[in-house]
Amino acid sequence: MSALVVNRDRLVEWASKAISIPSFTGSEEEMARFVERTFAELGLRVQWQQVEEGRANVLGTLSGAGGGRALMFNGHMDTSYSGREPWLAHVPGFQPEPFVREGRLYGLGISNMKGALACYVEAVRALVDAGVRLQGDLLVAAVCGEIEKAQYGEAQGAEYRGYASGTRHLVTHGGLADMCVLGEPTEEKVVLGHFGSLWLRISTQGNFIHTAFSEGKRDQNSILRMRKVLDAVLEWIPSWEDDPENSYRGAKAIVNVGALQGGFGWRVSRIARISSSTCACRRGNRCRWRGARCSRWFAASPSGFPSTASRATST
């Protein structure tokens, strides 16, 4: 057995190749094939998991000698952006075109999180080259569909099927270990817990009235009704975020009002009949959600403004 050596140039080379392969959420299969070839070259036992058409997970296992616990390195292949977005199309670093500047590697997805995948690969190469055999199995999972987004309304299709869809498939199809390391960007700090996430959609209703006949009926506009609801939400947020039962190891809960929709921009001569806002609530405490805490808030919504909540997820 020789000394463990991490080859920096080899690490950067593999990461650069990964950057060069576009893998926006919903189109991860080409990247998965690249990972599959890498795992095979390393002599790993390879499992290909076809999640859906054009999307796959790849699980590589470096078998241990026996008697030890199994450790998994898990990382997602999909990127938050495609690089084709109008506001990113000409921004270096947000394209599948790697470059090194002042000792740093730039390119689409390198931070979140192809850089971690590259580190996993190099760590396994170092073990294999040094002839080290661990007692337990070492699993490396490259998964699709992690980016935080979900199908809603007109946003349908594979590009919106994220939020751990790949890892859910992984663990229900044999990808299990005793411990797991996620190389997500966390400011180079070790993070021991992960907040659960609850998405809430609140809707207000009104009457669909032509503005010519709306005199004295402004209070029937769902957008203006939503304003009162959002005032109540903003009043509620600090109390929920500051509640120690919603924190984890001192990290406070977080609420974000992330979307607002109402009316028709192409027909503003009508009072908006339905408006909705969507909030994301993150809390720790092992993701034990206390429905009563949210129920009290909904019950406190201004009377006459029907509200609905949907899309509750915990990851």
C-alpha cells in the first residue's frame, strides 16, 4: 500500500469535463453517462438507475473488505441554470465553458455541485491508486433532480421535477448506506443537520367584474384582499422564525414569500378573481412539523378571504 495522493491537475481536468456537459434539471443523462464511464474505469461496481426518459442516477460502489459501515458520497448532477437565460447568456462562469482564473475554476454548476462530484471521484482514485481497501463499502451516488423546484400550474415537465426526486429514487432502489456525506457548498463548514421544507400556497378570491361596473366594489378584488393576507403573513413570520422549537442547533427557521400571482396582465380592465401567494418555510428539529402552529395563522386570516394550503414536502 502506497501513500494517498490527491492529484490536483487530474481533479481540475475531470471537473472541467463535467462543466462542459450541460445537465440542466430534466436533461441529466449525458452527464450520467460520463459518470458511469468514470466509475467503470475506477473498477467500481456500477448501478444505472433510469429515473425517467432522459434522466438517470449512477451509483458506484468500491467494495470493502467486510466488517465496516457503508459510507455514501452523494451529489446531484443537475444545475440551477442552463446558461441560456437572458440575464446569464453572456456571463462568464454561468456557461458550460470551464476556465481557470487566479487559481479558481469557473463554469456552470461547479459550485452547485459538480465540484463536489469531482472531489468524490478524485478521493476514490486516490484510494484505488494507493491500494487502500476500506472495511466498509464506499458508495458514490450521482443523482438527477435535486434543484429546488416542483411542478406547479403551467410549469410542467421534467425540468420542474427536482427537489430530491433523484435521491428519492436512489434510496428506494437499493442506494442505501449507514452514513452519507453531501458536498453541497456550505462555506467550507461541516453541517450536521438539514432543515425540512414546507411549501404553502394561500389563495384569495374575488368577483370577476368589468371596471366600468366596479365602483364601490374595490374590496372584491382578490389582489387587494391578498395584500391584507400578506400583511398578516409578515406579522406572523417573526414569531415563527424566533420560536426555539423551530430551530436546529441554534440555526433559526426561515420563511420566504417566494411567488405572487393574480389577475391578467393582458386584461387589466377586469377585477382579479383569484390571487395566490406561495411561501417556503424551513425549520429544523428533525422536520417535525407542528400543523397547529400553521393552523392558528390560517385561522387568523382576514374573514371572508378563503385560503388554501398545498404542496407540503420534507427533504
